[in-house]
Amino acid sequence: MALDEHLRVQNALVNLARSGTFYKCAYDQQQRLVMVMDGGMPPAPVEVEPASVLAEQVTKTFAPATRNRRIPRLDRVPSTGHSSRRDVSEWTWELRVAFSDTVLTGTFEAYVAEHPILLPASNSENLRQVTIEIGSVVYDSTPPTQSPRNGTKVTYTVSVTLSPI
């Protein structure tokens, strides 16, 4: 696994969250969630950007190499003749997104669920094709019930699949 592939995934996840659509909302006196609208005509929802975004790898899965990249005779276990080479086949990452305000995340989540990220392979740079898909969402902090003075905090778990080398 090249460091370049790690950085490609991390950058793609951070860019995804930074460019996502999130709408500001608030709670009324009856603790009902209402979308905050701008003062325009017609009124439009107020979009907000994340205050912080952090992408971290959580797990890696290795699988036997499906192709020999280097010198085949050195890549084999002498007693069995099988390849000893194992490459990363999947990753699990967490994308932690925090906001200064209460926000609705549904538009972003629907987009990510329908549009997996595909990072193309590059033979010249020895990079594999990467597919990034959303797996689950945990709402770490949703005002006003959990943290009335803080904004929304969300953790997305994503699955990253790497093509064979």
C-alpha cells in the first residue's frame, strides 16, 4: 500500500465533506426542528460549511495478491509454491464532521449514498483504483437534546475497496 493511496483516500473524504450540502436549522419553542431561511425572495435555506473535518483509517483488510507485481519466483513460498504476497484489499475509514450550528445532514447523506467516489487507477504512478462508499452514520451530537451549546457532530463510516494490483 503506497502512502499515495492513503493520501488520495484521505483527501477525497475531506474534500467530499468540505464540498457537501448542509442546511442550517434551529429548534422552535416546542422543540420542533425548523430550517433556517435567508431573507431573500423567495426565501432559501441557509447553507453552512463544516467547522472541522477529520478523516482517519480505522481498519485494513489484507488479501492474497491476485497478480504478481515484481519477480514471481521471489514472491512464492518455496514449500507450497503459493504467493506469499498480501495486499490491502479494503479499508474502513471514519469521516468526522463537526459544525458550529445545528444542521440537517440528509441532503449530503443522500448524495453520498447514491454517488460512490471512484478514484481512477494510474499505471504511471503505480496507484490502484479506489471505490469509496458510505456504510453508516452516527450522530455524535445533535443539539438541543445532547449538547445545546454546541453544533451538530456526525461520524460517517465509509468502506474503501481497492482494485487488485
